[in-house]
Amino acid sequence: MFTNLNYAFRTPPYAHELDNGRTVRLTEMEQRELDRLHLKLGQISDKALAFGMQAGREATAPTEFVTHLIETLIMEIGIWMLSVDLEAIVQDDAMSQTAPKNQALLDMVGQLHPSEANLLRDSICHNGELWRGLCKLSPSVDLNPLPPIRTEQYNAMRFRFLSWINTLLRALPTASVHDTAPQAELPACKPTPQQVALVATVAQQMSRINDGGELGADIAPHLVVTLPGWPKGRPLQVLSVDGQKLQAAGPGPAPGKEPGKEPVTVLVDRTGGKHWGVCNGRQVPTPAVGDSFYRALLTSLTVPERSALLESVGGDPGDAFGDASITSLREATRQQLAGHPEQFGPLLELLQLKKTAAQR
């Protein structure tokens, strides 16, 4: 797994720990290039998801789980396409170089609810624009998405991409029921032992003050919106300081429906992990004392919403930003994870895989 160590160092060079324990340090320019690549892949994922939703198969908003799964799969195939040597795959008659087949992700694909499976199928497998969008990321003229003449390099990559698509199609559940059950009614699967262990580890991490760099920071937005005192009907979005949507949690509009309530917005500096609140369209800084996500979150809520949320977790609305209130909110959020491994275990495992895919 990849871990961004900048949350600890907070200064360049940008340090990344790889699966094998090695640490790679990037210059500021290299880190910016990496961020731009992630932004472009995120935009391709957003377009793919929109394409799948417009296919008209489902009447409900996509679940957070399938949204992240689609993003992670596209991240994996996109980064792989940019990392391979086109000349080498032309000579690769033995097909030793193929698109990634992450068994953990394929297992998740196979366990999707029918409505989620339909959305993934339409967003990725039946979406010709996905191939063209990924080709546009390549600096090679051989991957021109609309070539006058298809080169050997183009055909070799196209064949491997279609093989990857076929792998996804085979992994999808065989049932094709157009179930329109809302997200809250989707059945929870029994968590695997690995997911139970991961939930326990991350829940322990969340017991201490932390501003990011760990999975607890990634899962927190998806947990806090399930607290009893969260404002009904309001989704939560976490944006980068340059406006890129990094996380979305909570209720969203169904395809073809009017947008619901305005989302609660929190901004984050991905380099340092610090968060800002957004109040009346303006950025509001938070004190540099840790737990900036929870402080920014409370800042972005209205006064009545803030009071209701804090009362539900045993905080003090009269001292909303005091350490005791912040600790109560973080602890209640942590307990949501620790107490519901069947609900959040699969999503947490997927977020972990997504981190890995983003830095291969």
C-alpha cells in the first residue's frame, strides 16, 4: 500500500511509502505532475459515472461504494496504460504484459447489488468514451483515440484494454435485475476477517488527533454523515483548495431528479492535510491545533445544525470548538466505524485499494 508521508513531514520533498517498504521522494514539480494526473483520472471517472447514470437503467442515486469502485478501477487501468512500454507490448506475443487484474477489486465487483452492477457495467464496460478519454492521457501519438491508421501499438493496447473489460464483465454478478431499492435498503454483507481487522486498526487510529495521511481521514466523511444528529438530507463534500472534488458522502439526487439540499463543504490542502470550513461561500481557516476536519466541518454547518450535531454526540453547543466538543465528535465518528464493520468494512477496504491504485 502507498502512504503519503507529507502529513508528518509537511515540507518538500514529497515522500511516498510504497508497498515494499521503500520510500520515494518527489520534487515539488513531480508532485504537481502526479496531482494533475490524479485530477485528470478523476475527471474521466466522473464522466464515466455520469454516462452510466444517463443510461437510464437505475432510478436511484449511486451508492458511495460503487462510486469509489468505479473510480478505483479506472485509476488502475489508466495508470497501467501510462506505465507500459508500447514497443514492448507489440513484441509481447506471450501476453505477459496485461492490464491489472486485482483480485480484491474483482471480488468486490462480484458482490455488487444488481443495481450497482448495472451502473458499473454501463459506466465502464459499455462506455466507448472511456477508452478514448484514457488514450488522450498518453503522450504517444500511437494512442491517438481517432487514428487515421491504427498502428500495431494502438491495436496491442486496445486488445489488452478489451481483455480487461471482459474480465470485469465475467466478474459481475450474473443476476441482471433492475432493482430500484434505495441505498439505505441495500443488504449489508458479512465482513471478511480482513475487513474486520482493518476496521479495528483504523478505528484505533481515529482515537487520536490526526489531520490526515491515514485511512481514518478518508473514511471520516462517510461516517460523520451517518451520525443521528447530522442535518437530514444534506450531503457532505470535501474539495481540494483548487476546487477538485475529493470525497462525497451522504444523500445525493437520483438520476433525473432535482438536486437536493446544498452540500456541506469542507476544503483540504492535500499536501499538508489542513482543512478549512466554507461559510456563505467564503473559506474560514481553522486553528492549527489538530482535528482540523472536525473543526472545519462544524464551521461549515449553520448554528442550529452545529448545535444539533454536537448535542447528539454529547458535545457542548456553547463551546462548539472547544477540545471537549471536538473530541466527542471524533469519538462518535470513530464508534460508527468500530460498531458497524459490516456497513463500512467493504468501503474501507476499497478506499485502501484506491490509495494503492493511485500510486502504482
